[in-house]
Amino acid sequence: MATETLLVRPPGGLWVDALRRLAQNRVAVAAGTVLAVLAIAVVVGPSLSPWRYDQTDWNLMAAPPDFGSGHWFGTDALGRDLFVRVMHGGRVSLAVGIVATLVSLLIGVTWGAVAGYVGGRVDRVMMRIVDILYALPFMFLVILLMVLFGRSILLMFLAIGAINWLDMARIVRGQTLSLREREFVEAARAMGMPSGAIIRRHIVPNLLGVVAVTATLTVPQVILVESFLSFLGLGVQEPMTSWGALVNDGAHELEGAPWMLLIPGAFLAVTLFCLNFLGDGLRDALDPRDPGRAR
Amino acid sequence: MLRFAAWRVLGAVPTLFVLVALSFFLMRAAPGGPFDTEKLLPPEIEASLERAYHLDEPLWRQFGRYVAGLARGDFGPSFQYRDYRVSELIAAGFPVSLKLGALAMLLAVAAGVATGAVAALHRNRAPDHAAMTAAMTGISVPSFVMAPFLVLVFAIHLDWLPAGGLSGAASYVLPVVTLALPQIAWIARLTRASLIDVLSSDFIRTARAKGLPERTVLLRHALKPALLPVMSYLGPATAALITGSVVIEQIFGVPGLGRYFVQGALNRDYTLVMGVVIFYGVIILALNLVVDLAYGLLDPRVRHGD
Amino acid sequence: MRASRAVWLVLVAAALVAGGWWLWRPEAPDGPPPVEFVRGNNAEPESLDPHRARSEPALNVLRDLYEGLTTLGPDGAVVPGVARTWSTSEDGLTWRFELDPQARWSDGRTLAAEDFAWAFRRLSDPQTGSPWALLLSPVAGVEAAVAGRAGPAAIGVAAEGPQRLVLTLARPAPWLPAALAHPAASPLRRDVLERQAAAREARHVGNGAFRLTQWAVGSHLLLERNPHYARNAANALDQVRYLPIADHAAELSRYRAGELDMTYTVPVSRVAWLKEHMPEELRISPYLAVYFYGFNTRRPPLDDSRVRRALSLAVDRELIAARVLGGGERPACSLVPPEVSGYAPPRAPDCRSDYDERLAQARRLLAEAGYGPERPLTLEIRYNTGELHERIAVAVGALWEDQLGVTTKLVQEEFRVLLDRVRGGRATQVWRASWIADYDDPLSFLAILAGNSPVNATGWSDPEYDRLLVDAAHAREPDGRMALLAAAEARALAAAPVMPLYFYVSKKLVKPWVRGVTDNPLNVHPSRYISLCRAADAPC
């Protein structure tokens, strides 16, 4: 309806603005590019090498990187090609990062938006539950879940994601609370729009900024959690691997075979760096009070 | 303010109860028991052990027995460390974790705020990038990689610091630094974002327009409100630090509380796990209360009494 | 505003200073430093009650705190302990032990034979809940007491006067002195245990070469010299400090930084590096333990012994020992290690010829059993968390896949979950297991495959095998007994309900100034034999 659009700020304008600012942030752009390259590499990489990720080369165990031998990144202690394993590990780490973040996003956004919008007693009860869950030692829960239900990667997605939604819920609730008082929402309510539609069409799109930033910053956290689980022996099941598992194995061989730590470690660190910088860049780009913004 | 605090304390009781029930029944759902070993026990012995620890009773009765013990302040005997009671283990481990955690937090706040401030003041220029890159190593390199690396360099090759244990001031350095690094990153980033926010707000522009020197603007007017988000982050972060970090304790051989979480679950030491979970819950709730009260003191816009 | 802020700042500063002082206050200076030996001990002892302790780390500490009727010498041989001499009756059913009249407890009290008698009764009492309750099973009445059919007071131990202990057996047991050297057979002080002394350290009144001074959970155990020990003059150490370091890489770091004199073990991945850089300090010696994979013989495909034999033959144990382990472990095709005293092991069929021949035989057997490319074999290997277990499972799986075309799936489970599943007999096909000898005798290994043994999770049982074991228990002649046990083992190897992989070696690092650590198959190193030679001028 025409009257509606007059009262609502066109979402297109806000996003175009933000994207422009993001493009001006060279660090964030560089980070995003590196991430894209990495993502392509882990998908395409394994097909470039003749080795499988679970194939043992009995003659070249713990061998250093050597283009001649066909093991570009060397081999691990069991003679498996490190290049292919790093690529496969990247797939797992990135997949865990993205999927678990999506899980936590879904639960957190829904919870927070509903609590913030409905308010009153429902809000208090929902946030109380969040407080109770906050008081649980998260690591212990994940460990218990992995022990109870075995080491399936699907479970890992769900477990890590289900634990991380608390922060998202709190942030979304805070944002929803402030959005609820804005004029355009008041107007929509005055015009008789049902709550569900208001949440869907006015609240959620304006949450996307905050959610995008939080999500981008959750992915590296999740990847680190998975690496911690590998440290405890509860990560992905062999012969599958992840960057966290590779780094953990490599840490034991630091003096004898440093490439086993340095190469996967570099991939992991670079990815985490880039995700964090990209998230910060997004946050800066969506910041309405940036003094550099054109008025 | 007092009523606020009292109300919160009262509200903590049902929270703790839910915590206890959740962890009790989750632990029991895990297969395997505390007395399993590769070399089997003779059946009479196993039965006698189960009787002694009340494991032969129905689950709800064991739960009731445990809660009744809690009301008396008794956390029960440890299933794994048979010579100890859980309260003794917690009493031995907590001061160690507290020392390490507190030191790490102090270091993290000092270094993190400083780094974040530097970055915010030179936003999007070289010092910003340099400071944030340095800070980010804390959350880009897992601690179980950083710790052995630091040990290799400082303890083995340079021989400046001990590689483990907690005897004397020098042995605190590596564990505290490793613990602090991720927190430095978080706090630096929070400080930077929040300071940027505050620096572009109206009352700062007013202060500048009044002709106040930049340093006064920063320290007197900008820093306090900028630190508010940092403080609300500190609550749960400190609780996590204090109750111990599993990685640090394992690699440096520190007798803190953190390893009891993991070991307890793996050993099916039901009482130890529940004791530690309750302890952690109490600490988090207490710290959240402290943070909220401090918020009230520092931010005049927040009033407690609703 | 100004004044209150100043006050606040002063308070904060004062708090910081107080906190700083509390953290770094200087320790009280000591006198001349005691001779202290620092050893890694892998894990916190779950208990220092000899009847409740179970793990090797706990037993290590107990060997320093207590001494039994017999004890182990520096090379692991059984030597007299508190009992100076002993004699057996004609029928081998009555043993008389004469105790050393100089034997004292660490609080000065004289040791009496009744202390042993009471301890043995407590051991056999189901109320104590001791995992070692059947250690003295040949003694009359012990099995009945443990099963709850009779009271522990009725077992065949009696003190004849303060210095003579008489054991009455239900059947002959020539290996009894070896069992009596186990820490669970230590004497105990009834009055101390029943009194529930306030300080934990005061509860551990022992008769060993050392006494417990300090037990800081997770940090260390400090033992100091027991001046009342009969052979105290030969003890060169004033203090022993046990550090329960579970992370092997961390233990290695601390050893290299000079904080330990001897480690408990060595990280698997560092053995090759250590052989190259620290060869004189690395000690590798055979250990009485076997690492094997169990087969669930209750269900196909593993109910067919041809399949099991084929799988066993296809594993190149030399390759695994050399490439995957690299620590000097010996490939094992039989259950009982060759180091067991007096035992002549049977020829093991799976290590006989060279690998290619074995592989050919394996493929033949597999085809005979009906598996091949048209009907491929799929197996699940379950193992518990551990770097070594993972590597071996990966290697065995790879060998089976590459050489036999068997599709393997690896499942890692947490230790107790795996135990639970294996005992339940469900859902397992191949699982990783190991067995450490409780005492130096083949029966310690062969008993695990007996039909009625609760640790036999394979579902395999052979009446002839069981009969041979029972006959061996009644044999009077040691040679005849060993022959019967060897025959039993041969039967088990032919049926292959388990697949032995290698015999353990014990690996540790020992600083050059440490003397008295003698390699022995039980890997037992009581501290009273150890001395430190740090003086540069005086040769030790």
C-alpha cells in the first residue's frame, strides 16, 4: 500500500549505503576475498591431487613438503597426503562453522525477536530461561552430548549451534526492544497489521544488520570450539579430519615435523582472522553514526 | 538497590535447582558407570560398591538424596577419587583457578582496553590495523597450540620460565598469558567498537566544542561510558576464566577446577561433576549480579528498582 | 565527587597491593636441601588405600609406602620383604612366614603378624569393595568370602604369635610369593583405619621405605624417608615427589626443562625424535602387556574362524611395529609375552612365514569362507580415545582395505562407552583391547579367554581350553604346568578369537644422574633402590 511505503524507510537504500561503506574498507574487502578464495580452494583442491585423504603412503610417512614426491604439503605421521587432508579438513571446519552458526541463528533470532516484541511476562520468562542456560558450563554440555550420542558430524552441528544461540537471542531481543518503539512500527500497529506480519516485514529486516555481524563473528568461535573438541578427542571421526584435528595432531610434532602444524595452522589462523575482520567491517559499515557517512 | 539484589538472590534458587536436575539426569543417561574397568570386578564386589554409593536405588531416590545432602552443604563423596569428598576437591582447586583467572583478567583488561583505545583513536589507519591484528592472534590461534609453542620457546630453548606446575611467581607467567590472550582480543574489539560509538556521540562533540583538551575528553568523558559494554562482557567471561581452563590446566599441570568438568564427565564421577556445575552456576549468577549492580553505579541512566 | 573518587582509587590500589602480596609472598627459606627425586606419575591416584587403589600410578606410590610379606627387587624378581623366610608343607597347602622382628610402622610401632591377617580379611570382605579381592584366591575361604557365602573372618590366615603368619590354602599355588608382593597384600593398621584420623596424611601409616607427607590433589604427592624402615640405611633418597602429569607432551616439556628426573612415559609421536636427540636418556624395555583386537564371535561374519584367521594373517605386524609405533614394540602373534619367566610359548602361526605367503593364505581362507569381490566384507573397528589407538586402527583398517578388499569403518568411542558396549556383546565386531599382567605368570594372560571369565567378551569358549587351564591349576610340577598352559594357548591361537598385535614396551626418560632404575618386565621401580649422583667430582 502506498501509505505503508511512505512511513517505512526503503530497505534497499540502507543496504546499498552499507555495501558502499564496506567496499571502502580495504581490510574487510581483502578479508572477504581471501575467504572466498579459501572456500573455492577447499572445494576444488582435492581433485587436483592424486591422493585420497585416507590413503596411506607407507614409504613416505611424516615426510616434509616436496613437489617431486607428489606430496605438496608433505605427509602426516601415518603417511597420508597433507594437502588433501588440509583441503578436506577445511571443508569440515567451514561446514561446521556455517551450519552451526545457522542453527544458532535460527534459534536465537526467533527466540530474541519473539521475546523482544511480545514483551511483558513472556519476555521475562523467555529471558529467564536464557539466564538459566547461561549458568550451565557449556563445554560440559557439549562433551556430555558427544559422549551420549557418539561422534556424528550432524550431532556436532546441532550441539555447538544449540549452545551458541544465547548471545544471539540477547542481542536480537535488545535490538527488537528498541525497534518496537520506532514510529514506523507504531504506525503499522495503528493500521491494524497483525503482530506476526509486523515481525516478519518490519522487525526482522531491520535486524538483519545486527544478525549478519553477529553471525559472521560466531563462525570463528564455532570453528574454535570444534578444534577444542578435537583436543579432547571428541571431534570428527577418523579418517575424516578438520583443521582443528590437524592442528592438534601437528602440535605434538612441532619439533620433529613442523609442517604438520604450521600449514593447517596457517589456514586456520588466516580464516579466523579474515572472518573476524570481515565481521568488524560489516559492523562498521552498518553503523549509522559513522562520522564519515554522507548526509 | 538492596531489594534488587535480594530479589536476584532469591531468584537464583530455582535456577540452581534446574541446573542440578538437568546435569544429574544428563549424566546418568550416559552409558557406562564410575566403576568400569577393563579388568572386571567380581560381581559381589561390584554389588557391594553400588550399594555403598546408593547406585542400586531408583534414580529419583538418588536425586532426592543428593538434593537433601546439598541442603546440608554436603556435595557427597567423589566416585573417582575415593579418598576425597567433592567439597574438598573444589576447595583445593578453586583458589588456584581463582588466582590464575583473576591475574589473566587483570592482564586482559589492561592490555585489551589499551589496544582497543589505540585502535579506536586511529580508526582505519595503520595503528588500528596493527593493534587489531596483534590482538586477534588471541582468537585465531587455539590455546592448545599457543601453549606448547610458548613452552617450547620460553621454557625449553630460552630456559627463562618453568614449563609447568605452580611454584613461585615465574611459573604463573605462561599460564596467565595463554589464558589472557583470547580475552585480550575480545576486550580490545569491544573497547574499540564502543569507544568509536561514544566518540561520535553528541556529548563528546559538546565537550570538544567547549574547547576541552583531547586527553580530558578521552579520559574523563569518553572512557567511562565506553567501558560499559566491556563490563557486561566481563561477568560471564570472568566466571569462565575463574572456573578454570581445561587446556591450560592440562598443558601446564595446574591443579585447578577446569579439568574436573571434563575428567568428571569422562570418569562418570557423578558427584564431582554436579558439584562443579553447581559451583560454576553460583559463580556466574553472583558475577552477573555484581556486574548489574556496578552498571547501576556507573551509568546514571540505569536505575535498579523495577 | 573528587574526594569520593580519591577514596575509591586508594581502596582499589590497596586491594591490588594486598592481592599482589598474597600471590607473591616469599616462601620460608629451608635448611640444607633434602635429596629429592621427582618422578612423573601419569594420573592422580584414585586412592592410597591399598585395597581400593587400582591404577598403575596409585600402585607406584603404594610400593613406596608399604611393604608386603614379599616384595620386588630392583630387577622385578620376587625377594623377601617383611617375611625373612617362609616354608611350605609337604602337600603345599600350608605356608608359614617368619616375619622380621625389626619391622616397624612409620609411627614407630612394631609390625605384628596380626596386621597382615587383619588386612587379608579386609581384602576378602565384599564390603571393602576391593578390585583385588581375588588376589589371594588359593587361600581357603577367600572365594567363598568374596562371593558372600561366608564371612571374611573364616579365611585361612592366622597369626601364630607376633612374628609368624600361617596361610592355609585350598589348592596348591607355587606362584603365591609373586602375588604377595602386590601392594594389595600389604599389612594395614586396624587402629588407624578405624579411627578415621583427621588429617589425610595421618591416615596413611605404612611400613614402607617412605611415608606420606603431603598430598595436593592435581599438583603433587610428597613422600619423605621413613626412619623406622628396617632397611632405611640403604635408602639414598630423603624425599620423593610424584607429579601426576597426564598429558604426555607436557610431561616431556617439563622433563626437558629440568623439572623432572624421570618420566612415566613418552609421547608416541616423539619416539623417533627422542631416539635421535636424547638416546642415552631414553629407556625402552619389554613390558608384560599385550595389545590386541577382540572379535565378536557370536555373529557373522566373525563367527567363522577362517575369516578371523584371514584377518589376522593379513595384518603386517612388522610394518606396524616399525612404522606406526617405532618404539621397539615387538610384533605379537600370541597372547603371552616371551618375557614371562619359565614359559615356552607355542609357535605362533600368524608370524611364521613372510608376509607375502601369509597374505596369500589369508586371501585363500577368505575365499573359502565365501567372501570376495561379489560378496565383500564390511567391518567396524571400535577403539577408545587415544592418539596411539587411532593410528593403529587407521593402519589396520588400511591394510584390510588394501590387501583384502574389506571395507572398514572406524568408530572412536570414549573409554567407558566402549567398555560398556563390549561387555554387552551387542553391536561390536572388532574392538581394541589390551591386557596388563597382574603378576609374572602365563595364567595372568590366558585366564581372559576362559569360557566363564567375565572379561571374555568375545563369546568364544572352548571346553578343552578350559580343561587345560584347570589341569594346570592343579599341576604340581612347574614344567608340566607350563606345558599345559602352552597347549591351551596353542588352541586359542588356532581358533583366533582375538588378534594380538604387539607386546608393549615401557618407555621413559631418565636423567643421567639417576641410578637404580633397572629395566624389568613389570616396569616397577620402587624409589628405595634409586639414588642420585649429581656431585661432579665424586663418581657414583
